[in-house]
Amino acid sequence: MKLLTKTTLYFIIIMLPVFGAGAFFLFHKFNKEIKHETDEELANDQLQWLRYLDTASIDNPIFRFRTQEFQLIPTDQPVQRKFKLKGVTLYQETEDAQAPFRELSQVISIHGKHYQMILRKSMIEKDDLLKNIIYVMLLAFGGLLVFVVLSNWFISRNVWRPFYRTLDKIRHLQLNKMEARRFASTPTHEFNQLNEALNQMTDRIHQDYINMKELTEDAAHEMQTPLAIAQSKLELLLQDENLSEDQLKNIGQTSEELQRLSRLNHNLLLLAKIENQQYPVTEQPDLHLVLIQYLSLFEELIREKELTVATNLVASAPWPLHPALADILVSNLLGNAIKYNYPTGRIHITLTEKTFTISNTSNLPEIPAANVFQRFRKSNQGYSNSNGLGLAIVKKIGETYHIQITYQYLNGLHIFTASC
Amino acid sequence: MKVLIIEDEPSLRNSIREYLEHQGFVCEVAADFREAIDKVTDYEYDCIVADIGLPFGSGLDVIRELKSLKSKAGIIIISAKDSLEDKLSGLELGADDYLTKPFHLSELNARINALLRRKNFDGNTSISFFEITVIPASKTVLVHDKSITLTGKEYQLLVYFIANQHRVVTKSALAGHLWGDAYDQAGSYDFIYTHIKNLRKKMMEAGGEDYIKTVYGTGYRFG
């Protein structure tokens, strides 16, 4: 639920009893006031009547009135010193309904004769009053509701805008591009605090990230020299003519492992450099030429395994990629298609202006989608020459230079597609 | 042939020196920037092998100095920094070649040989090893003065072997020489064996001696 919907809902829930109580209070208050007024009027009327009756009774007639509003009936009851007030309901013939009345009654004496005097006033306005109050209240409540919804909409469009802008920025935050992301200051104090905190946080994360990356790069660089020394020493050691076959073999294996270590190091550095965008796009190398070059470079590997290579290449496919990366992209994908193929297997290569697809047969099962581009994720036990970084590098090139790299397994073919 | 090795790591410096001296070069060494500048201003060298990261300065500045002295020496950069800018700026300054650490000594030696041939004789010279003669300009190989036909890779192998004669050359060094960075992708070195077998066969058919000895488990020795 949106924050605004929620606040609006709460507002309505709180306002409903408040308005109800208000309506009840108003009704009660008005009702009391009307009763009071009517009672006063009745008392006043009685005073007038008494005066009139006093003057009108010189001839000492016997009065007998009986209307709904005024009754004067002779009685034997003793004279009452004070009048009594009460509410009654009487049947109205014209409307065929009961109607509320206020009634004043007192036994009075006119020239020695006792009369029961009753004065009544209609309270029919009371019903109308209740209707009016409910009507007004509903109108006010509805009006307020519309106003609240409208103003909330307005608020969400304006006051909350910096919040949504910040949210959008956080959503698109990337670790390697954090530096460029600034959460701008806003006229709202709370959002300012939020943005400031976010700025500090991203700065800190970015700094940590840079430190980590520098550590990796420095470590990789620093490793090159000892590797170079160890390798050169082994190469010199190999020249000793007095070495036994076993010793030679051990040196050879050690040298081989050193090679592997330096390749690994080289590839880790390469990954870091691609991520750092140290390969600017200054020209558009023709992928067709790159492909032809690597096909001829890998010629003997293909021949050795007796692979069938079917190609369908467009004459020219300039891709927006650094030439070194174009080489790596093609050689890694083509190299894998050869390395993981079985003897007399097949390779299909399709190159259009925007896509490069390479598929190959293999004894390996489908690679789980989650693992295919992960570092050091080797599904290829027994291929000790792999360091598990080839596809990770391809993927990184894709991510950094907006080339989509996808993997598919179809009819026994491992299919890799790069599209720009 | 005189080579100056500018490298601050003593172990690596000595390895390079030992290997190159064994291959018949006269070597001098410089351990830092100042020593390097002193040596290049005072003496003439045929080839200079220079590291970029040096105490008191950069190898790139040594190249600048060499160029301002109008030195004819061939320059090979060896750097731990496998960075493109270094490579490009080095080559732009006038370096002739670039090798990233770690490298094979046999590769460095082969590159120096190729560079010196290019520089000193404009490639118009032949390389001889007993009955074998290689003419780089036309990529021709003669055995007992009879021309034999080699594939590109076989030719590269032969030149590499002759440059590193009498030395054990590892399979990975050969693979790196023939395929560059892409040899990562090879998966195995088996295919080198095919090339060597063919090269050996072609030379022996022409009456040449079998100079390529297999060194158990590691590589090959030529001569």
C-alpha cells in the first residue's frame, strides 16, 4: 500500500467517529436549545392567556376550549402553583402520523373556578433539524474527503518527488559507478537528511570498493615479478645437462603450474581492467576479420580434433569494441567451442552485423544458467588447462560495453550468442 | 653483440644475463634509472632490454634519452604492468618490442635475435646452423643448399630453435611463441608435437641431421 493511501485511509478512519460525535453533539445541543425556546414561548403564551382570561371573565362565564394547541377545561383538582412542562406525541389527522409536541399544563383558578389549562407547541422542526444536521455533516465529510484526496495527490506529486527521485537513483546504483551518483539536496529537511546519509553511505561503499579493487590489482601486479623470477630460474635450471629424467619432469611440471598461475593472474588483471573501462572504444574492428584470424590460428587444433566448422559470415561486421577485447571475445568463445568439443564434433558460427553466434557439440551436459558465466565455475573436470575465467571475461566485456551475451542449450548444442 | 639489461630485480636481472650470455651475447646490467642513463650515454649497445618500473625513474624516460642520443640500439620493454597505455607509449617513444612479465627467457632471446637481424642487416642476412640455412627476407630454408618447403608455424619453430640452440625450450614457451595469448585456449600442447614431427621429417628427408631432441616431460632441445 502506498504511504499516501495509507495516511488517507487512517485519516478517514479517524475522521469518521469525530464527525459522528460532532453530529451527535450538534443534534443534542440544538435539540436542547429548541426545547428551551419552545418552553419559554409556552410560558409566555400562558402569561398572555392568563391576562386575557382575567379580563375576559368579568361576566363570569364558564370556559371550555379543547384544541390541540390550547385547552381550558373546568376541573375539580386543586390549583397548582407552578406549571408542568413535558414532551408528548399526538396524532395528526392531516398527515396521518404522530408528531412531537411540547406541553405546558397547570390547574389555575379564574374567579374561583378551577380550570385545567394545557398549552402545546409543535416540535415538528426537530425532525428537520436532525435531517439538516446529518446532511450538512455528510456534505462536510465528503467535501473534506475529496479535499484530502486531492491535496494528497498534489503532495505526492510535489512534496514526495525528491523521495521518489532518490529511490529511483538507489535502484539504479551500480558499485562501479557510485562515484558519479550524487543525491542532490532538496528543500525538504527530512529528504535532505536522507540524501546526505545516502551520499555518505555511497561514498564509503565506493571507497571500500576502490580499495578492494586496488588491492586486487596491486596484488596481481606485484605477483608478476616473483612469477617472472621463479620462471626464469626454472628455465635456467632446465639447462643443466646432469638432470635425471625425473628431475626434468618435476621441473617441467613446476614450470607448467607457474604458467597456469601467471595466466590466472593475467586474466584477473584483465577482468579488473575491463571493469575499469581501460579499453576505450576508439575504433570499430571488423569481427569478420578477427574471426578469420582466429580460425586460422586455431586451424591445427580444429584439424587435430577433426572438427567440422560451418560458417555463415557477413562480409563485414564492425563492432564498437576495443580491438584487444574483440580478439579476446572471439578467441575465448571459439577456443571453448574447440576445447570442449569431442573428436569429429561440429562447430557452427554465424556472424551478422549485430550478432555473433557460435555453437558446438560437446560431451558436457547443459551448463546451469546460474553458473555459466561465473568465475572459477568449471564444469569441465579433466580440462586442467582451463582457469574458469574465459566466459567470465566474455560476460564482463558484454556488461561493460553493452553487448548482450547469452547461453542456450538446444538439441545437444551449446550455443553462445553475443549481440550488440 | 652487446646487450644492456635494465632491471631492478637482481634475481631476474641475473637470470636474463646468464641466459643471454650463454647464447653468445655480451651483457651489461643496470639496476636503476641513474645507472641506466649513465650507461646509455657512455656506451653503445646493440640492444637494450628495459623494465619500466625502476628506482629513481621510468624505463620510458630511458627510451626518451636513447632517442635524443639518436641511438641505433634496438629496445625491448619488459614490464610487470600489462597495461596497454604503457605498451603503446613505449612503442610510440620508439621501443621495438614489448614483453609482459612473466616471460620465457627463450622468448626474450628469440625476440632480441629477430630485432637485431631487422636492425643491423635490414633483414638481409641468413641464419646458419651447420647444414641448415634460413633466409628471413624470403622465409626460405635450405638444407645442404637445397630448399625445403615449411609451413608458417614450422618455419617459426625452426627460427626459434636456432636462436635458442643447445637450450631446453619448454612446450609452453613454444606454444606462447606460436600462438601468443590465444594459446590459453589450446587445452593441451599435443598439437606442438605434430608440428615438430613434421619439421623433423622434412629436414631429415632433405638429408639434414635430426637436431631436435625431446627432453622428457618438458620440451625440446635443438642441436
